[in-house]
Amino acid sequence: MAPMQPAAHDYARRLEARRVSLADAIRRHVTFGNLRAAVFLAGLAAAYAAFAWSWFSGWWLLAFAAAFFWVGGQLERAINTRARFTRSVMFYERALARLNGRWAGTGGETGERFLHDEHLYAHDLDLFGEASLFELLSSARTRIGEDTLAAWLKAPADPSTVRARQQAVVELAPRTDLREDLAVLGESLRTGVNAEALAVWGERPPGLASPAVPAWVWALSAAGVLAAAGAVVWLVAVLGFLPHVNAGMLSALRAYAVLTYAVCQVVLWRFRASTAVILHDVDEAARDLGLLSRVVGRLEAERFSAPRLATLRGELNVEGLPASRRIARLNKLTDLVDSRDNMLVRMIGPLLLWDVHLIFAIERWRRSSGPALRHWLAAVGEMEALSSLAAYHYEHPADVFPEVIEGPPAFEAEELGHPLLAEAVMVRNDVRIAGDLRVLIVSGSNMSGKSTLLRTVGINAVLALAGAPVRARRLRLTTLEIGASIRIQDSLQSGVSRFYAEITRLGLIMRRADETGRVLFLIDELLHGTNSHDRRIGAEAIVRGLVERGAIGLVTTHDLALASVATAMGSRGANVHFQDVLQDGRLSFDYRMRPGVVEHSNALALMRSVGLDV
């Protein structure tokens, strides 16, 4: 039996400790729940004894009330503790599932919202969706973190950025406590804050001339408080509970309340336009900030030495209140905006000029903290994306960081494997496309491993240029723009054939090569939807056109006639192949890439083995 790897041992130890803590939290939850019920019933019995039988003074019931509220507070803390340890247990169970290869569909975010048909490789390389690279990597709790990680996977970074991220990932990798804390913050749901909308709102010009509430508004609000109190006294007197209040005083209270209410309505009408705009904008942009505030607060507690991490941590430093407290304050203001629907606020809000005070408070916040929002959000997003890559590095210590170099397009890998495949079934291959060699033509039968090779090259290039470790013994590459044609499908709704969809994608890859001169193309079964004559001519023209534009890549085919394309390319092209063996009517594969063209085909023999008369 293979020894348990360090990450698995660490996770298993922590999981056991969290399960013990969870069991204790459950016991406390049940204990205080029962105790609160017992205190409530004892209080009812004491009230009956005090008022029905006069056994003791009713003032003793205050002790039962105090005990009830104290137990209620303990119960709430026990519930929160139970929820926190439940999320911790789930966090480590999912972490162990990743290590055991059973991570797909275990509650991770799949990132399907990042899939777009026009992207040149996201769908082809399983970047998003169920059992995708994003589901394996992402541990972000905020939408900003998910957006940042997705952006890194969908576009390559330059060498200096990659190296900075690699240093940050190395420092973050052993900080399991930080990743756990971020995972258990708040509720189990992720925050849906729209980072761009929030940043734009923070940068918008002021909606009020001054963020200071005018003195006369404060004075009128104070008068409104007195009017509300007077209205209560008037109502209580009318109901007969204050028989000694004379009619003249009641009339004066009523007149004062009515007059003050009228004046407040005039003021609210005066600010109606600003109120509508400011409250609408904050409601649209600044929602669901509670979790974001806690995430920022947790990151503020960390200290880093890696330059990129130190810079990001510095983005959260502000004079006065820290960023987490400021975001929490904005979250509180949005809660107060929602409170306007409360019946009590609807009744007394006009007398207090509630809406006016709200819009001034929101504008004060936006003037003092709004311009920094974009920096805070970007820092949180990048921190979470780096933390996701760090978890992957911690869990796969054998995966290496690639060397990203300057120069002409190149991709040189030793023992390259697919990171979404379990180690037990994954087969590694060496792949080199550099120097004079610009394209590999990969031949072989269906299911022999050709398409998997393309995805292996592509997904490791994605990881490398995002700043993550790769599944290889060594990888050296330049910054490359990936263009893939692997999962091209026809569309009945759009009236597009598979062949037309393929050549459309090839045209996009060609244009991308024109624009950048550093494309890595991955083309599966090139032009297999047309006749062999046109396929041979078209394939050579496409490959030659890509190579002449500076691109490098791999092309697979099961049509041995296309092997001549590599010959026509001279030193810029080479043939490699995967082979299969038919034994007892069954095909077997070793998924090893070999030089040269595949020398035999088992297609006819396989057809005969299943009963076809060929």
C-alpha cells in the first residue's frame, strides 16, 4: 500500500479534529435547545404561581426572563459554531475527494457561466463545466475570485506575471488554515457581488453637493422624534389610559404632530429625485457584501513576503478604518435601505427623515471609500485565485512549475500528463515543438489517445500560463495563445454543418496567429468532414499557413494520407503516432506516442470482430 501523501495526511488529521468539534457543537446545540425550552416552561409555571396563587412577587419573573435570553444567546452561538464546523468538515471531505480522484460533482463551482462558444479553447479543453479544470481548482468564496481565476484560465499571462504568481502560490500553499477560514466564512452560499458594477458605482460623481447633513435637517428630525412621542401620548390618552391629560394639551400635541409631519413631507419631496437615484443605485450595485467584508477581514490578518502578495495586501491598507470595516459599513447601509419596507419604519420614517439621512450616509461613504473599491475588489479576486492555485500545488507536490521564457514560440515537455485524469490511468508522454520543428502530425486509430494528447498539451499550457504547477516532470514554454479545434459540433438550430463549424474555427485561429504570431494550435481530425482529395490539399494549406504565421502545434488524423503534410513541411514538420493491438477481437492501447507514421490499421479486423461483413 502506497504511503499517504503529506496533504492527505494533513487533511485527514484536520478532518478528524473538525468532526470531534462538530460532535461537541451538536451536543451543545441540543443541550441549550432543551435548556431554553425548560426555562420557558419554568417561567410559565412561575408566572402562574406568582399571579394565580401569589406565592411570590412577580418581580422574580425578571430572573426567568434574563435566564431565557442568556440561554437564547448561548443557543445562537452553538448554532453558529455547529454551522461553522459543518462547513469545515465539508471542506476537508472535498479536499480528500480531490486527492482520491472523486472530486467531480462534490459541490465545487463548475464555472459554466464562463463558457462561450466564441472562445478558442475553453470548451475544447474542459476548462469549465462538470468535471472541469475550474471545478478542480476553484475554492473562491466570492464572485470576484471566480471571475479572476476564470480570466487567468482563458488568457495567458506574460512571463514576469507568471513568475510573480508562482512565488505567491509557493508561499500560500502551506497556509491551510487560511484556506479553511475563507471556506467557512459566512453562509454556505457564495457572494454574488457584481465587482464591475460596484466599482463603477464607487467611482461615479457625487449625487449630492455635500455629504454633510444640513443642521436644519437634524433639527427637523429631532422635532420629528418629539412629534412621534407626542402622537403616542395623544393615542394613549384617546384610548383612555391617561385620563388626567386635559383636552387642550391633547389638541396641541395633535396639531404639533400634524404640522411636523407636513413639514417633513415637504423636505422629503425636496430630496425626492436624489433619494430615488441614490437608493436605486446602491441597491443595484452594493448588495450581498457581508461575506466580502469577512473575506477582506481575514486577508487583512495575514502578512506576506512574496512581492505580489505583499502588493495585494497593501491594496487593503487605508487610513482610518480598515477596508473590511468600511465594506461592512456599506453592507449595513444596504440593510438599512431594505429596512424601509418594515412597517414601523414606514410609519415613523417620514417624521425622522429616514430616507434623507440614508442618502447622505451613503454619499459620505462613497466619497471617502468609493474610489478605493476597484482596488479592494481586484485584490480580493486575485488573492482568492492565487489561493485556489496554492491548494492545487499543496495537493500535488510532484507537479512542477514550468519555465516560461522569452523568444519564438516553443513548447518542450517531459513526462506530460493530463491533470484531470487519475494517476492510475494517466499515461505520460514527452512532447517537443521548438526550434525548427513547428508542427507534429499525430496519426493513429480512434481511441488510441490522439485527442487526449491534444487536451493534455493544451490544459498544461493553460495551467502554466496562469501561474500554476503543471502535470509534468519538466515543462519549458513561451507565452502562447491557444487555438483549439477539438470539440467542434454542427448546429441544427443555426443551420451549420460540422465541416462549416470547423473551418470557421480554423479561420479564427488563423486570424489569431496573424495578430499575435504566438499561437499554439491543437486541431483534431483536420477536415475529416470532406473528401480525401480536398482534405489533403486543404490540410497542407492550413498547416503551412499557420506555421508561416509563426504558430506551432499538433494536428491529429486517422487518414494516413495526411502524414505527407509533415513531409511537405520539411524540417518544420514531423510525424508521430499512437498504435493499437487487436487481440481476441478486442483493441488494446498503451497510449504511448512514438515517432513516425502508424504502420497498420485494425479497423477492418475490428469491424469483422463485431459481425460486419467487410
